[in-house]
Amino acid sequence: IYSNYRNFNTDLKSALDLLLFTSLKKTINKESMPKSVLYVYNDTEDIEFKISEEFKEKWLKEDFNFPKIKLWNLNGPSENFSIKSEDNITKITGYNHNIWPYLLESKEITNSHIILEKFFNIDYNDLIT
């Protein structure tokens, strides 16, 4: 039945609507709302996800900031790891173990952030001996 409907379980807009609805129903305050939403998947194709202005306005109307969306496709090989950001959506392809602190702490994530973090955390004593 589902063989022709490839992404039958991928409906990010509905998930975001449910998050907003639940927050309103449970009277969650603005500070307790997630700053970002991470969706991890493993597919040969990237998910195309666009946020319309009217969708964002639903959140603003209820006095909530729209969360940053992070789409992480694990299917890419680690040597082709990439991060691309556009319009509050970050698309991550491949795997890199240095990405975890950014994802877990909702930090802004770019390739240059990962490289700089790695550079500043070098133990220079290891280089001297």
C-alpha cells in the first residue's frame, strides 16, 4: 500500500503544528519552548522543506519564536559531510562526530564553527613532547 508513497511518515509541518498545539494546551511558557528541532533520517534523497510566512505567523501570533529546523541525513559518507543553512533551516548530510555538541546544545552550526572549535581545543602539550 505504501510502496508508492515514499515519505508517508515524514510530515514535519504536522509535527511542528502538534508542538505548537501541545504548548498552547499545556500553557508552556516561551522560555521552555525548544529553540530548535532536529529531524534525523537516513535516505538517498534530501527532504525538501520550506517554511511559509503564514506558517511562521501562526507561531508569532501565539507569542512563540519559530524554532530553527535541523534536517540531518545520515546517508551521506563521512568524507562528504556538509552543512548548509538557509531561511532558518540547516541541512546536514553525512556524519561527523564533532557535530554532537552543536546539536545537543542548540548552538549555531556551520563547517567553520566545527573547524574553529577543533582548532581551539588542541592540546598543545601533546605537540611539544
